[in-house]
Amino acid sequence: MTHRMGWRVGAKDAGVALLVAIVAGAAYTALGVDLGIFASTAMASPLSLDTQSADFSICGKSRRVNCVVDGDTFWFHAKKIRIADIDAPELSPPRCEVERAKGEAAKQRLLALLNGGKFSITATGRDHDRFGRDLRIITRNGRSIGTVLVEENLARRWDGRRRPWCN
């Protein structure tokens, strides 16, 4: 009987330790603490909720508030955001017809994804790029929108440098 009670106490301690680890992880995520995990591969905390949304359009010449520039850049509440975990084909200017076509498809898909429901915006280790755009990871239900574009072959995972899209 003593052996069995000891097992129950050990299992209870393990359960408490697991609960503490989950709560601590959620707190670190909610506070934005950098644990050295790439945000695009990390899952959002089950306690976090997607709270951001807007009616996005394609950017034109008018004032840019909530619009999509290309497959990895958009304006949200008048702030220019670069999706930090991907590189999409350039549209201004494209270097070839393949890049233009894929860039247009990526822009349209990003528009649909942003208009597809509430999402979250998470800061990365670097706050801005050399063009002054906010570098952010965009997620919905804990999944990176950038990863969706990569899986659909409309973008590449960002590796720190631009590579050509033309053959």
C-alpha cells in the first residue's frame, strides 16, 4: 500500500509540474518574451486570442490605411508591416514575367488571408527593416500566415537575403 501511495504522490507532483510549465509558457508568450524560438514555427499560446482585423483592399495611390502592397507587405492602421518570416516575389518592379505573375498571386492570396478573419501580430527580434517597415509575424489560430503562403508556393521562408524569382 505504501508503494502505491508513493506512486500517486509522484504522479500528482508531475501533473502539477506540467501545469506550472504550461502556465509559465503561456505567460512568457503573452508578455512577448523572446525564448529564442522562431515565431513562425512556434505555436501561439492556447490562452491567446486573435484580436486584430480590418477590411483590407489592394493599395492604390490614395492614403494607405488597411491595404496590401504585395505578397509580404501590407498597411494596417496606417502602419507599414513587412511579414518577417517570408520573402514574396517583387512587384515594384518585377524582374521578369514569372516574378510578376507569382507576385500578383501572392498579393491576392495575402489579401484573402488578411480578410479571412481575426489575426495576431507578433514582434520579432528586429523591430524594423532598412525601409522602416515594422517586421512582424502574422498568425491566425497559432499558425503563421507566412507559412501558408510558403506552403502554397507563393513565398519562400525568409533566410536573411533576397534571392531571384526569375530563372
